[in-house]
Amino acid sequence: MQFISFEPGIEVNATTVAAIVRGMSSFTSISGRYLSKVNIGRIVDGELILDMDAWYSQDAWLKAFENIAEQIGDKILFNIGKSIPKSAVFPDWATDIASGIKLIDIAYHINHRKNGESLYDMETKTMREGIGHYGCEAVPGKREILSVCKNPYPCVFDRGILTEMATRFEPGAVVIHDDSCECRQNGADSCTYHVRW
């Protein structure tokens, strides 16, 4: 189900949180209000000030997403999703669309932590659980990847992340939500997307 964290105590880093500001670039004063309202950053002279070394509550960040969804709508959530690969910490390991989509899950875990510890250890390349995953499964014989996204973020936000990463490597790529599968907008805990190019 979107907007509800899987576990308590999860935090997200400030560089990732800044994606809301980047994704709402035409409405920076509005984005600042949504974030400061849930105790992420503070407003000074009409501008949002984020401590870029800070970690913020995932619950608060999800509440900001929920407020944006209710008051502005899905188009902005899609734009925020597209800004994630530009804002969050993403290793530069990707060389093609498949490795790019696979990298989303690693980056997702790098940018979240629990009990003060990152959910992805760059040295040992081990991943801890607690926030769900971004799937990446090649469809045999097709230029297609199936991505099951099981996490608490909005459905359309994830489509934005997948779209940005896919078109980075294949400009003509499209990301299609599989309406025959469960959806977080309807209370499920995952959504399925087809990435085709």
C-alpha cells in the first residue's frame, strides 16, 4: 500500500528528499511547504533549507508524497520520480538498460537506512531488508524487462523512476503499468511495470 512504510524507523537521506524540490521545480515554494509541514527541512525567507547531511523519517517523506498526491496529483509525482536518478546517490555501474533498471534497487537501498545503518553496504555489496525492492527480470526473447516494485512509494512515482532510468540508455523506451496485476493505488503492496524498447 502506498504511503505506509513497511517497517518503523526507516530514514531517507537528504539528497533523495531533494528530489521533491527538483521534481516540482516550477513550484519550489510549494514543495518547501509540503516538506516543512512534515518536519523535513525548514522555510527561511520563503525557501526550503535542507541539511544535506541529514537523514529524514521515511514516514514523514511518505506523508509529503500523500499530501502532494491529494492536492496536486499524479503528474507531479511522476516528475518527482523522474528526478530521483538525478538527485539520489546512484553508483555509476550501469552500462545498458538492464543494468540501469537493476541498479535502481541498489540505489534505493543505499539511500535508505535503519537504526543508523545503510541498507546497502558498498564494500561487501550486501543488502539489508526493510523497505521492499525494485525488481528487474528480463523477458526472454524480447526487448523487455518486467519490474515488480514492492515498496511503500506511490505507483506513478515508481513509473517515473523507471522511465528516467530506461530512457537514459534507450531513448525510445516506454514504461507501462500492468493493469492486470495488483496495484498499490488499490491497497496492494506492489505494482508491475513492463519496460519496453
